[in-house]
Amino acid sequence: MHVATVIGSVWATQKDPSLQGLRFLVVRPFTTDGKESAETMIAADPIGAGIGERVLVVHGRAARHVIGHGHDIGFQTAIAGIIDRMDLADGRVIGPHVDFDSEQD
Amino acid sequence: MHVATVIGSVWATQKDPSLQGLRFLVVRPFTTDGKESAETMIAADPIGAGIGERVLVVHGRAARHVIGHGHDIGFQTAIAGIIDRMDLADGRVIGPHVDFDSEQD
Amino acid sequence: MHVATVIGSVWATQKDPSLQGLRFLVVRPFTTDGKESAETMIAADPIGAGIGERVLVVHGRAARHVIGHGHDIGFQTAIAGIIDRMDLADGRVIGPHVDFDSEQD
Amino acid sequence: MHVATVIGSVWATQKDPSLQGLRFLVVRPFTTDGKESAETMIAADPIGAGIGERVLVVHGRAARHVIGHGHDIGFQTAIAGIIDRMDLADGRVIGPHVDFDSEQD
Amino acid sequence: MHVATVIGSVWATQKDPSLQGLRFLVVRPFTTDGKESAETMIAADPIGAGIGERVLVVHGRAARHVIGHGHDIGFQTAIAGIIDRMDLADGRVIGPHVDFDSEQD
């Protein structure tokens, strides 16, 4: 499971029927060195996360459980939560949105 | 699940019987920094994507569902859709084909 | 399975119901060259590990077993143990906490 | 699923009984930038591929299907086919063997 | 499946009960360019490999099969064999131990 930042949305009309009605967000894995990863993933979003929010991303069976459409579906990455806060040992506090990071008081 | 660009086609006569009749495309993962990844994947394509198109790529059980030949088959990567559009927080609009990217108006 | 170092904690109120009541830690994969990986993972922690401790991290079915809530749950990474000691062929002894590494006597 | 090049063979007498009688090849993932990946995988080969040949490599359940010894076996990577040809959008034609690559006419 | 080199041992008293009685080795993936990967994995070892030996490492269902304790266990990486020899197309012969590599005669 990863923490990732929501960096966009994606739409697709021509797709597997099991993808109908799902909302897909573009997410970028969180990295501790502040350098933005060039890698992105597409996650189904049953929770309603917004651009810039920090989310918990799961894959495979866990993702299918979170979506709740059973195990015969054509995708395997989903958002399982929106973080309130992530405290790191180096003193940083990573907030629920890219604009709310700070140092621990 | 990833967004990838279709960059080629592959044919194989000598292969597992469960691969018979399937169309295989070469896809390259989309990266946000514009640098082309050297990594490629081969995806079964039940949707009919073309060279240069941006597709949703799934793996494992999700891929087997999209292909629809049951779970006793010799491959595990498939194209689940062709994107219409991907809006990124940095203002870019990634189109359905490499030639149609633009900035958000 | 990996050895990783616990580098933080994460909280999320808005999440899949199956994540309720679980403690989530931020872990960083151990690397032999001493350079800190920028990559992090979020692991459910049924064992009670602390910041700086070196833990065994498992994924997928193994993680679900360690958590013990059955296989219908929305996550797939967990802490399966806290190491006592890791002896490396180059003479290093990696301790249970980042502060206790040493050379073999 | 990946295209890879066969770069060697491996033998092991001391191994899990379910590996008995299988032929193992060393394969290297194909990369589009021509730089050889340092990473290798070991794949069971029921098809009879030779050194230098370009093969389709599958993992997990797909690999077990291709080998055909059921799902209680101690390995998860296999060769599912030998490519005839891979046409890339940049004009290159990747042949069935490292010695037969060319440009599209 | 990968070839890896055994570079250490790890012990953990505080761990999931299903890990009791298992021997855990630290392994480093074999790379063809001779540069040591900084990445390590922990593998359960039912075969009895020693430091410096070159082993076949499997994951997930394959690993559970090799360990032989059923599928309700808290780990997913195991040693499935110790290689006798790996012949590479570039003429190198990779031996069963780091000290026994040579060129093909």
C-alpha cells in the first residue's frame, strides 16, 4: 500500500464494461526526497478524493474489495482512503493536501 | 492500472495455445516528465487500439477478465480502454493520441 | 518479503471500513549501500513496532494472513515481525533499531 | 507480459521437487533504448527457445498455465512464445533473434 | 523467478506465529553488469543454502508451495533451489558460489 498525491483525472468512453460508472484519478507515489516521481498510476476512486489530496492506494484483491463490485472486474488499483496526517521521523508533517505540509511543532 | 502509449505490434506463431487469436500490442508506460521510459510491456488488445493511442493497461486477474477467455490462459496484461482525455494539475491535457496533447484553456 | 525501517505513522479518518481500527506505519525499504530509498510503503502493524525499528514487511495474501481479518479487506501490506539482528557477509550487523547497527566482533 | 531476450541457461540439482524435469533459461527484458538491462529473470521454457531468441515472458498464474503442471508448483515465470516480429512506431523491426533486427522497408 | 546471492541471515523473535521455525536468509538479486544491487529481499530457506551461494528465489504462491506449510502463512518469498551453474551468452559461467565464477573454456 502507498501514499500518493492526486495529480489529475482521466476519462475513457471506449473501455471494458466493468469500468462503467467508475471515477478514475491519476496518482503519483509520494517520495520522501521531495523529487516528483515521473511514474503515475490510475486508481478507481470510490471515496471522492480531490486534486492535490494525499491518498492511500491499494492494488489487486484489496482494490477490488474497496470498489465493491466483486472480483470479476477489469481493473486492480483503487483509493482506500484520504490521509489526515503523516508524521515522519525527520520532523515533517505531511498533510492531507500538498498545500498543508509543515514541520512538527 | 497504468496509462500507456501504444508504440508497436508483435506477432508470434510459436506460442502457448491459449494465446491463439489474440492481438498483441507493444505499450510504453506514460511518464509525467516527458522522458520516454525504455521499459515496454506486451498487452493483449480486445478493444482495437491503434499506434500512438493512449490506453488503460491492467494486469493479472483484471487482465484475464478483460480478455474474457476465463482464468486458464497463458498471459496477464491487457488493454482495458482507450482514454478520451487526461487532465493534469499542471495544466496539461493528455489526449487520446500522442499527437493531440495540449494545455488546458 | 523485505526488511524495512519504520520512519513514521499515518492516520486517515476517511477510509474504507475494513481499515477501521488498524495502525498504519510508514516504512522505508532497507538498502545495503546506506543510501536512503526515497520510496515508502504504508504497512498495517499488528505487532506494535516503533519508529526506527527494523521490520519484516509482507504483501498480498501473506499480509492478509498476518492481519487476521480474513481476505475481504482493503489493504495488502503488513508488518510480520521485528528483527533481532541481521548479519551481512560484509561484516555488518544490522540491529533491531537504526541506532544499534555495528560491525561483527 | 514482456518481450525478453534469452541470454543463457541455468541448471540446479538441489531444488524443489516440482522443478524437476523443467528447462530454465536466463532472460533479459527488452528495452527500447538499446541499453541492456542489468536485471535478469529465470523462466521455465516449455517451448524450446534458444540463446539470442526474443520470447514472450509471463508470470504467476499465467506462467503456471503455460507450464501445465497445475498450480501447486514452486516457480512462477515462464516463456509463453517466441516472437516472429515486433514492429515499432519508430520504424524498427525487432526480429525473432538478436541478429535479425532491421529497419522497416 | 530470479537468481540471487545469499549475503546474510536474519533473526526475529517478535513475529507472526506462522514464521516460527523457519530459517530466513538475506538475498541480493544477481545482475549481469557486476554492479551490486542495493536492494535486498528476505527469503525463507527450506533447502539449506549458505552465505555466498547462488539461489533460485520465488514469490507468492510458488514460495508457499516450496515452504510446504499451506497457503495460510505470513510470508511470500522463498529459496526454491541452489544453482549448479549458469552459462551466459557472453561467455561467463556463473557458479554455485560467488567464489566460483569463470569464463567458458
